[in-house]
Amino acid sequence: MAAPSLWEVLDRACNTGPVMATRDFDMKIFSVTTRLTKEYDIKYDPKTPVTPDDSLADDAWNAGLQLFTEVGAYCMNSSRVIKFDESEIKQGLKELRGEVIIGEGSERRILKLRKVDDSSPPSIVCGGVIESNFPEGENFVKLYQTIAQEPLIDGFYVGPPLQSSEGRLVRSGTPLETHLGRSMVSWVREAIRRAGRPGLHFISACTSALANIVAADSAEGLRRSDGIVSTIMLELKTDYENLNKIVYSHDYGCIKHVYNGGMIGG
């Protein structure tokens, strides 16, 4: 049995998933998480932030799998729950690729999946400035040039977007953000050229899907060896902006950079 295709997942998010109020979804997460924490006797010891207890790690994994099976994910725009049964989840994990190529030319790197208890050291270092509000233009170029000049760096994260575009205040989803997406990528390309590393990998983190899409350009913009950031929203949620980034990354052929910062219990 194959895992659901991207198009099946999108259909569940947009058309066929059961409709549920956001508050009801949040309360279900809370109630199921509370129950599973007790069932699996999962307790956090602040003195040991990274536990060496394999049984606790197994319990946390199994509880997480059961949580996702029971709750699913939630599309904010359609108010639909994206449900998966356990076999679909496990098959999807089996189908994950073990490596991906980033960068071009002399900056080409192979990013490999490291497994539990993997003895191999992390092989890729991505730098960058998170939550930045750096000035537009030349100062932005110089900032990322200094990062690209570090031999240790194999790529970097760009964003979130600056707060101004052409000297005007940027608000998410506006035409000014769309223009900024293109401008940011052109500045990054100039920065890596100046650093003598024109093939260096980078990840665009504009919040707007359109701002990332207009930045895609193999000559002067976001290349297929680069990436677009799509976030899993708290808790277990997504929206059309993030799904649009996934679809465009799939169709264009660039790297899908997906991350999640869960806050359950935090």
C-alpha cells in the first residue's frame, strides 16, 4: 500500500476532510494529549532535557503516532481535518528519501538523513539570520556575504522578510511583500557571487507563497537547488499559503524545507 499522494492530501485539506471548528480541534488535541501522556507515563525531567532513556523515547514516539492518527492535521482556511490512518503514516515514513542534493557546482552538497543512534556526524551546516530586520539593499548584501564567506557554511536561511520594501512598510500578503521576495533573492545571489561561492544553497522564508513564487528564477533568483520554507503551524495546523508553497516547490522542483516548532505542553 502506497502512502497518499500529494494530490490526495490536498483533496482532504480542501474538499473531503471532515469539517470541524478550530476550537473543537484544539480541544481534541488537548484532551488526547492529556490522555496519552498518562497512558504512556511520559514525564519531563528538566534536569535531563535530552533523555538517554530509550524506553521513554519509544513511549513518546508511540504516543505521538497515536495522537496524529486520532487527531490528524487541520487546514485553517477550509476548517477541514486532514486525517490519516496508521498504515498511511507508517508507509509515508518508509517512502521518505534518504538524501537530497543542495547547491550547485563546487558548492554542491548531499544532505543525508541521520537515524537514531547514527554514529556519523552532521555533515551540513546552514547559517543565516532568523527574525531579521536588516536594511534593504547594500547592507543586506554585505550581511549575507559575510555569512557566505565562512568556509564552514554549506548554505543559509534567508528571512523572515525584512520589514520594508522600497522604504515602505511591508505587511504580509501585500504587493510590497511580493516585490520584496524577488528583491531579497537578488540580493542573496549578489552576496554569494561576491563571496566567490555562486552555487551556494539558500532557503527563502517569505511568509507569502506568491513572494516565493515570483523569486523563482534559475538565472538570477531561487534555483531548483535552493529551497522554500513551509511551516507546520501550531498546533498540527496548516493553511493555503503553506500548502501553496509545497505545491509550487513540487511543481518547480526545488527543495521543500518544512519545519515545525511544537508547543504542546510548553
